[in-house]
Amino acid sequence: MAEPMGFFTDTTICIGCKACEVACKEWNQLPAANGGVNTLSGDSYDNTRRLDGLHWRHVKFVEQFTPDRSEGRWLLMSDVCKHCVQAGCLEVCPTGAIIRTEFDTVVIQSSACNGCRDCIGACPFGVIDINPVSGTAQKCTLCYDRLQAGMEPACSKACPTDSIQFGTIADLRQRAEARVGQLRGQGENRAQLYGADDRMLGGLNSFFLLIDRPEAYGLPPDPKMPSRNLAPGSLWATLGGILVGIAGLVSFRNRGNRP
Amino acid sequence: MSEVPSTLFTAAPHWRWLIVFYFFLGGIAGGAYLIAALIDLFGRPWDRPLARLGYLVAFPLTVVCGILLVVDLNRPLRFWHMLLASETLTPMIKWWSPMSVGAWALLLFGFFTLLSFVAALADDGWLRWPGLARLRPPGILGTIVVVLGGLLGFFIAGYTGVLLAVTNRPIWSDTSLIGLVFLISSASTGAAVLMLLARRRAVANAEGLHALERFDTLLLVLELLALVALVVSLGSLARLWLNTWGVLLVLGVVGVGIVAPLLLHRQARTSALAGASAAVLVLVGGFLLRVVIVLSSESV
């Protein structure tokens, strides 16, 4: 296996240019949504709005303004599949279409997916959706095809500020720690890493530097594996089965007294 | 500052009406079969016509379930990818994924319901090959078929709730009790269908019908308790039901589907209409339960 590879996205230097979105769409040949008809969100410069089967990168525009709008700031964050070390989508996929690659990334094989959509609800981050063209679940592949050819993913290659950095996880974590230290030294005490260590789902191979709570960026504060409910859910259902069985025996059993 | 629940940051898998109908009809199939199996294995010989009804219901419904699930896929022709790995053609099963296990269980349940269906037809004299009747108890072969089919019936009746829990969606994965509620409700709706058919076809004696009524009464009480526990287990997430879904849950599922049939069951011995109405309301409630559970999370 090659070394684990991933993204480190430093949201503090994202300028919201969406070059990553465009580069992703171009390389992965993702068509425009809605037949190319422009749909504007109407309340933000963010018209992509969410990750889905046709959008594998999404630059979030988080607007934080005081009610009188005298003070405010933009939080910009290029969102993407987190390529979790413990991946909920991969765990539930009943066709085996979702695999872990030699780069420790998570890829949906479109040729095997049958569109059951279990992975969509299993993803703790809401990253996956159906691509209406293929009829299969799709998301960022961390440019698996480019990685196999020794190339860098399209989005990080296109990023003009290096907000999206690509590299080995070990190297990226070092860079991220240094950047947090630098920001804190400059007085930005809210600087924190999201998913950079193995406490969150075994580690996110695509992790982030944030300067607010994860919720502010639309990120779950405590993402979990779907299988956390497997044992308790099965035990409760089994108990239900026993109760139903007892009710059945009580009601139907042969007492030998013919009516 | 209190944390926002993490399940609210996820995306809906677009499981809508086809899935609601699958959960409902699959529940009836599993419930009807497990009741039939219980009667055949432990019940009174003169209730066997009632069990035969269960087998006659279970197989066609299971076929419909399979069709619903295939049609719901975005790539229906690839339905078999759930059973065989599409590249290697080796068996595809992940015991920790309820959908994977469920696909196999539904296939096997279809097989056993077919055997029992054929046996029921042979018992009825529709199929003139007496050997087929041995696929029903008494007798070793019939007992094996009904025990395995019955266990699968229990599984089909409840696994769908566990499948919902093994996601990261709000409501579904915020409680472990949906499987419990679905299983009880499945048995109840299965009993309701048997009650209706038994009355219509006059196959069961009064004793058999009373046993079904008694069984369903127990189940409705259990279901009510389980539903209350489910709402409590949701904690702060229960606020997601402080809207039309909650009204539908309280009035439709509990009022129409549990409380009203409980009252009507008490009069069923004297009034055939009350008995039939109770069964119909149980079916309405069982359907609405799945509507609320599935679609309320889909709409978050």
C-alpha cells in the first residue's frame, strides 16, 4: 500500500474563488446541474449550496454579521468528502461498490453501485448523493485516477492560495499543526483542526483548519459510525421478537380443550 | 453553548413511498407468516386453516416487496449486486450491514414462503400432489420449513427498523428502538390481515378469531409502550416531531391505530363489525407508523 494521502484545507486562506469546484467538475467530467439553467440561491454568493452527485467540491460561504450589519466576517471553506479512516458509507454499502484504495482514500465504484442510497444516509457529513446521469451514488474520489498516475488531485492543483493542500497524511498533519501555532501566535485563538487526529472516525484523511465551532461551518461536532446502533437496535428487536413469540404462545397454544 | 446534534448535518437518502410500502407490506408478510408458524408449531389443530391463510398471504406479498425494492433502486437491473459481487460473482454479504443481510433474508424468506404457499395450496386441494403438503407440519420436513421460515419472518418484520438506525440520519439513528416498534407492529398488522381474511372467508372458528383478537390486543399494548419509549429515547431530537408529523403520530398511529382498535377488540366477540373495523384500523395505524418514521426524517 502506498502512503495514506489526503487533503488539508486551511479555511483561513480560502478566498471563495471556486476554482476547486470548476477544476473538479472539469477533470471528473461532471455536467452542469439542472440542464445548465442557472439557479441562484438568492441569499448568498454560494449558488452550489451543497455537495451532491454532481458537485464533489463545494465552497461554503458562511456569513457572520451582527444584526445591524455594522460588523461581520465571511468564513469560506471548500468542503469535500472527508475520506474517513472509519467510513460510514463504506461500512453499510451492500454491494461492495465502496472501497478503500491503496492511498487510504474512499472511492465509490460506479460500475458496481446499484443506487440503493444506503450510503447517503450513512455518511455523517452528508457528502454523497445520486448523480442523475449515472444513476449511482457519487462523491469525491480524491482524484483516484490522477493519484494512480502520480498526479495531484485537480482541486488542490487549481487552488490559487494553497487553501487546499494535498500530500501524505503525516506531512499534512505537521503542516497543519505549524499553521495552527502560527495563527495562535498572531492572536487567533479560535484556530483549531477538525479531524486531523484519529479521535474523529479514526481520522479524516481530508481534514480542516477552522476558526469557529464546527457547527458554524455546517460540520457535525461529533460524527459517528452508523454501526453504533447495530448491536442495541438488534438486541431491542430481538427482545421484541421474544415478546411477540410469548404473546403468540399465550394466545394460540394448544391447551387441549376443544371449544 | 449546547452542541447541535450531529445527525442534523447529514443528507436524506430519498427513501420515500416505495420504501414506506415495502416496510408496510414486508411487515405484514413477516407477521402473517410468523403467526402461521406459531399456530402450526404450537397451536390447536383446528386453527390450522388460520395458519394456511398466513402462508397464502405471505408469499405474494413477499414477491411484491421484492419488486418494490428493485424498482426503488436508481439502477434496478443491478439489483443482484446486493447478492453477488458484480465483478467476481462471489457471494456479497456483510453481516454488519442490515441492508446486505436484509437482501439475503428477503430472498430466503421468499423461498420459504413459496414452499409454505405451495403446501397451503396442496392442503387446500388446489394442487393435486399430496406430497407437497408435507412441507407443512406435522412432520420433520414441514417443521424444518416452518421453523426456518418463521425465524426469517421475525427478521423481515423487524430488521427494517434496525436498517434505519444503522445510518446517521436524524430520528432514525437517534434511537435504537425503531426495530422493536416495527417488529411488534408487523406482527399486529399481520394478525389484522388474518382477522379480515378469516372473517371474509369464514375459515376460522370463533375460537381462532378470538385467539387472534387476544394476540393483537397484547401486541397493541406492547406497541404503545414501545412507541412511548421510542419518543423518550429521542430526547431533545423529539422536537423534530413538534409539527404535523407529531399530530399524525399521536392521532393517526396511536389514536386510530392503537387505542381505537383496543377498544373495538373488546366488542369483537359480540359484533363482527367491531372486529373487522379494529383490523382495518390496525392496518391504517401500521401504515401511518411507517409513513411518519420514514418521511419525517426524509423531510428534515
